[in-house]
Amino acid sequence: MSFISTIQNNFYNYLFIELHSYVFNHRESIEIPSRRKGRILSIKLDAFTIKKMLASNLVNGLIESDLKVIAHLAVRVQTKFDMELDNADIQLFVRIRYHLENGLSQLEILQIKSYVHSNEKGPIPYFSTEFVPYIRSKDMDKIAEGILEAYYPDMLVSPMGLPIYDFAEKLGVVIEEGTLSKDGSIFGEMVFKDSLVTFFENDQELKRMVPGGTVLVDPQVKGLRNQGSYNNTIIHECVHWLLHRTHNEFRSLLGSEETKFSSQLNPPAIKEGKWTPYDWMEWQANGIAARILMPQKTTKMMVQKLVRKHSLKFDSADRVKMLKKVIDDLAHFFHVSRWAVKIRLMQLGYTEFEGIYKYMGHHYIKSYTFEANAIQNNQTFTISFQNACHLNFHNDRFREVMDSGRYVYVDSHFCLNSEKYVKKIELGVYQMTDYAYSHMDECCLVFDIHYKGKQSISSMDFNNYILYRGNLPELNIELDFSEHLIEIRSLPEYTGQIFPEIMRIMATLPNHFCGTMRSHRDRKHCSQEKLVEYSGLSISTIARMETQHDNVNKIENIVAVCIALKLYPDFSFDLIEKSNCRFNNQVPHHSAYKMILRNCYHLSLEEVNQLLSSMDVKTI
């Protein structure tokens, strides 16, 4: 049963009387599409159908919904010869007001008029069709401030940490601890109505009734993360209580027995265009909880105070340490995590913190700094390897820079392969120098983030995209290479010992594929049997590759050999150049293979294939 059919069934008599009255009072002006030719003697309402809910808004604690209603009319027509009965349908616009709590009640009609179709978009309603509030990221500060104004106005006057339990009490919410899952995957729940909840104690399931208005939080959150995450969990659930009870009532009205909302420690990735009401509500609770814990005005006051204080203690060479200290102090003061502080600072426009406590994938990367104004608001030095492979396929300029071999992928950055900026710590693994981390604008590529099909993005959307790792439902964003007119020929050569060694080995290699492959295998002290194990190729395939040049016709096999032998990129591309195969830059998986050979040759074939699978790219 749908929501509109519930309204129609539960309030049919009341709605019929009001609609009947409207039809009677407007009988002279209603245009009747009668099929009979003649004079209309009378019309009356015979039945009605609620066709569609057009919009729903929250007004003074009650819900106002606009409905499209089909009124089925009985019509008496005086024809040339007789009086005949006919029927006709008219479309009406009906606005109703009602209470949606513990069922649907107090319904009344506010307005009835003729329905006029329009292609023009009206104002965004408060609720979606499933009674999830429509909230834009730019409105979250205002919403958070409205909540604080109503329940804890002191937070808006001067900087202070939010007393979590006092705040919850003012909301009428009770906080209770308990283990909510065997594996710790659920760290918080908002119980909307009295519910039988399952807890886990010593690997045993215990069920007990929990009253509505209870926030359940797993105490393990403190150990798995920190006290700040624990506090954020509580406020996150409080936001669900304030904003999402109506959705829960809507679901209950349609027969759902789910009376609580669970928040997961590691929610699954959200597919583009596949956001569910749960995803929207989690996104809303995440964004608004952070703004409640760190309000805009008072957070800025505290940031200015700490920057002034620590600028006197640290010199310019220790700028990373100074910015870290500011974040650490803010986290301690507001009782939140460092990551929450980082998110909030970027939302508030403090771009100098962009490289501090940066998160990529599932781990922090080393903090870095750069010259003021070195990058724009929609730019970053950081890129995932998956995005880099995508860019290598789509952007000719980026591919040219990659093919130059002058940059290496280090700690989610593409850094100049110069001993001033990177040092090689083992085969295929590099580490950026302290100097590089303090001068990112001097040695690392810059990437633009913008809306798909456009070359711009708002600063708020950029910050949210970066900080929420792409999981923003309302944005359609892509990463691109920043055109800084990099002259490949002018880039400095790496002066370490490895390049003379490469040149020495190159000079000893035969000028044909088969001999070069054998030379690399011999140089690596790798038997054919071992190469079979490492490459996944058969012994006969390897034998043919080493003896029959004309039969070397699968580039995947050559890439597998290069990965198995862990060949330095120059050797891999030299081997491919001597074969009958060529990379095609118009083929996505070829582009990915090139990136793998340049940046991941230290990995095993199994690890490489896992990486390719994660990108939905053909494995080797």
C-alpha cells in the first residue's frame, strides 16, 4: 500500500465531503469534458482518486502536502431529444495538512483549486516523496545553528566544547551504551519507537526492550577510533532523531517493522546515481553533526586564536608542525577527532590545512605544505592511483608527462624523480624527502577538480568532495590534469646511481625481443620454471616467447613477464618496443597497464590483478 492510498482509504469520507462541496460551489465555472452534446443540467462528485503527491513541506510542526486528485463526476446532460447521464473526470490541486507521528492524524484540507500542469520547476520542497528532508550542503551550517539556537545557544556565543549528555537531555534523548554487532560494524543506533533490540555480550545475543528516543552507542568506538568519534556518533544519532523521525513514521505507516536507524562503522561504497534514503540521511547526519560540534562562528574564533599562539612558537621551517598543532588543539578543545577538525577547517575555507592529516583510501598520508596561493580552491596535489589511470587514458597531456618517466607515484602524489625530492628505499618503492613535503608546489603535479562538462566548481563542493572522498550525492565531479605548461625537456634529470646503471644494462641487451627477454631472466637469476610461477604463463608460452619472435602477439603476456621479473620501467617499455605488440592509448586497459609498469612494478602479479579488478579493468 502506498502513502497516498493510505490517505485516501483512511480519510475517504472527509475528503469526499470537501471535494463534493468544492464541485457543487464551482459547478458554474468548472469546465466539463462531457462526451454528450447538449446543455449540462447538473454535476456532482461520484468518486475521486489521489493520483500523485506533488510536494510536502514542514510548517509549524505539521506537514503540508500538495496532491493531484482526479475527481470522477456524474453529469446530467439535456440533449436534443432527451436527458442523458454522462461521466467526466477533472484534475484538482488539493493541499492538505496533517500530523505524522504515531500514525497519520489531524488531517484537514487547506485548499482546493483546479490543477494546472506546468513544466516550470517550483521551489524545492522540504521533504522527498519518502519524507527525507531535502538538504543542500551549503545550508548545513544554517540548520546546525538553528538546532543549537533551540537547544544549546551558548555554543553560538563563545568557543566551547559541546556537553554531549546535556545536549542530548535537552533534546529529550537518552544515551545508552551496548555492543550492537558481533564484529563491531554497527557503532550507533537511533531508536525511534519502543523496540526489541539485540545486544551482544560475550558472544551471546541478548534481547531487551529499549524505549523510543534512545541513542545506542557501542563503547568499542573509543578503542577502534577515539573519544572524538564516540562523541560524533552520539550527535550523529541525535541528528537522526531531529530530522528523520518523519521518514521512520512514513515507513511504519506502510508496514515496516523497522523502528531504529543503524549507523555502520564502514558503510559500503555508494554507486553513482544509486543513493537510497538511508544514504541521504547518513550524509545529512554526518554533515550536520560536524557543524553542531564545531559551529562556524566560534570555530573561526578559536582557529584565529590558536594560529596566533602557535605562530610565535614555530618558525617558517616548521609550518607543518604548527598546522598539526592547531588541528590537535582544536580536536582536544571541541572533543572531536583530528579528521573531523580537518573536514571542518576545509569547509570553513582554511585551505592552508589542505595537506595536513590528509586521508586517501583507508589511511592518512604524510602531511605537507606549499607556498600560499600555489594552488587554487579547486586543486589538489593528491590523486588516487585509480583516478590517475583514468586520467592517463583520457588526458593526452598527462599521458605525455607520464611517458616521460620524470615523475614517480609516491604517497598518492606524482613527484619529480629527482634526488632532491625522492629517494628510492627498495625496488619500485620511493619516499619523498622532507624538503619535498615542505615544497609540494615545487615538485608535484597539480590536479583540477571540477563538475563534469565544466571547468569550475564551488569551493564548498570541492572541499566536500575531497573530504568525503567522492561520496557526495548531489555532485557529478571529475578529476583532471592541471595545465601548467610543463616542458618535458626542461625537467631535471635524476642524478642518482640508478640511471647510469640503467644505461649500462641497456647497452648490453640484444636488439631483438627473444634475446632481451632471456637476458633479463638470466640477469634476475630466474629459471623458466620460476617465471611460470611468478607470471602465471605456461612453460610452453614462455619457451615460445624466448625463441619465436613472430609468436609474441599478446601484450598481456609481455606485461605479465615484466611484472614477474620486476623490471624497471625503462626495461619493460624497451622489451615491448622490441616485440610485435604495441600499446594503444585508445584502449582503457592498455593505459592502465602502462601506469602499472611505471609505478607498480614492485608488486606481485596477484597484487597487480587485484588493483586492476578494483578499477574494473581487464586483468593480466
